[in-house]
Amino acid sequence: MIDTEQQINQWFATHMEQTAQAASTVGPSIEAVADAFVGTLLQDGKIITCANGSANILAQYFCTALLNRFDQDRPALPAINLGADATTYSAICRDNRFNDTFSRQVRAIGKPGDLLFVIVDDGHKANLIQAIQAAHDREMSVMVLSAREKSDITSLMHSEDHEIALHDLPPTEATPLLLLIINALCGLVDSKLFGG
């Protein structure tokens, strides 16, 4: 029989260990990505996000924090989550083009000076890879927040791109850390643009 209290304590202990490990390794990457966001916004660019599965929740949370507010009242910031439009997403999939779900949208609405923010919690899918390629074709920079190190996506990065990579965590363990990093990014964007 499973000792429920012990299991709960183990979940928290594991989370604290992973948080401490991430804190010691991803700080410079978080700052670089936040600076890229700020640079894009100051040049009248927009941030376009995409993610698969449950990571799409994080992408929508990020966009909501920019479009509405994060921690303080301030002007709205332009952010679009490509996974939020279920009708467009399903129409592209219906036409047997799952790998094009995001790249098709990036090519339609992305422009030079915009930024693509990719969130990956469960490995690297072909549709995310194609979105990155489309962003580069449109002269956009790419920022990646990933639960895994050294992936196919890493090899696609250009010199102006940045990746925040955790240490190969499964999605259920990565999600709380990815959310913490997104909160840090949003907080840095607010403080760099508006002070406080």
C-alpha cells in the first residue's frame, strides 16, 4: 500500500531539487530571452508563441500576461498564441498538414522584427521545427523554452536566437518549472519596460 503522505512529500522534495538545479543553470538564459522580448517590443514587433499539448496552456498564460497584465497595470503588449485558435488549427490538421499547423500561421502573420517563442515540454515535434524554420525565413528571431537539453531544435538556432533548457525532465515535472520561468520572463519584461 502506498503511503500517501510520503508520496506527497517526495513530489515536493523532487520539485525543490529541480527548482534549485534550474536556478543554478538557467539564469543567464532567462535574462537573454527577456532582453530579446524587450528589444522586439521596443521595435514595434510582436511575440508569437506556439506549443503542443499541455504546453499550450503555458503559451496562452504567457500571452495573457503580456496582452492584459502580469503584476502591474501597464499598456498591453502584442502577443499571439498560435495554438489558441482551435478552428484554424483543426482546419490545417484536417487537410493532412499537421506539421504545418504553426509554420503556415507564422508565414501569414510573422514579419521581420517579430519574435517566435516556442515552448516544448515533451520532446521536439516536427510542427515546432517547421515553425522555427518559417520564422527564420521571415527574418524573425526565435526563443525556445524547453524541458530538454540538446535536441533537434537546438541545432536550428541562429546566433541571435536563445534557448532556456531544463535538464531533460518529463512534462509533469517540467511544467511547474516552465511556469516559474515564464513568470520570471514576464516580470523582467515589465521591469525593463516600465520600471517598478
